[in-house]
Amino acid sequence: MKNVTISILIALPIYLAIAGVIIYFIVLCIKALRKYLRSGEVRKEKKSVAMSLGEALKENRERCHMTQEFVAEAIGVSRQAVSKWETGTSDPSTSNLIALAKLFDVSAEELLRSVEK
């Protein structure tokens, strides 16, 4: 009987320590999850800021419900040129960038401001 009591007295603190570590880990996970869920706006803003010029052009084109072909015809270039700009293979000239900004009804500065540094 003494051996059982002694083994319970020895095992109990070990079980309590393990339970404490598990509870602490769960609390840390909940805090991390809450922080992640609250940072949705920050992640969205960071994503919009950290885009390439091609992504900014494509986003504006889609926002205006335009096709690559329509954009190309409107500013006097080929559809392939617009595709290359959007994929980042090449960049539009300054005059084409200004024409794109006018077409999308944004300033050229606003178009470039969203580009990743």
C-alpha cells in the first residue's frame, strides 16, 4: 500500500507538469490564431502594396472589365504587348503607361505607387 501511495505522489507532479505544458501550448496556439485572424486587413494591404507593375496593370484592367485586346486597341499596341506587360516580361514605355493610366481612370502616379519597391 505504501508503494502505491509513493508512486502516486511521484507520478502526480509529473502528470500535472505535462498537463500544464499542454495547456500552455494550447493558450499559445489560440493567441497566435487570434493574432493571425485580426491581421487580415494588414495582409490584404501588404498584398496590394507588394505587387509588380504587371499585376497592377492586370488588376486595373479587370477592375474596369476590359480585355487585353480592348486595351491594346485603345492605346495602339498589340495584344501580345499588353500580355507581356501583365506577365512582367516587358514594361510599357512612359507614353504607354500614361495612356494606360488615362484608360483605367487613375493617375500614372497611383498606378506606380502600388508597385513593389
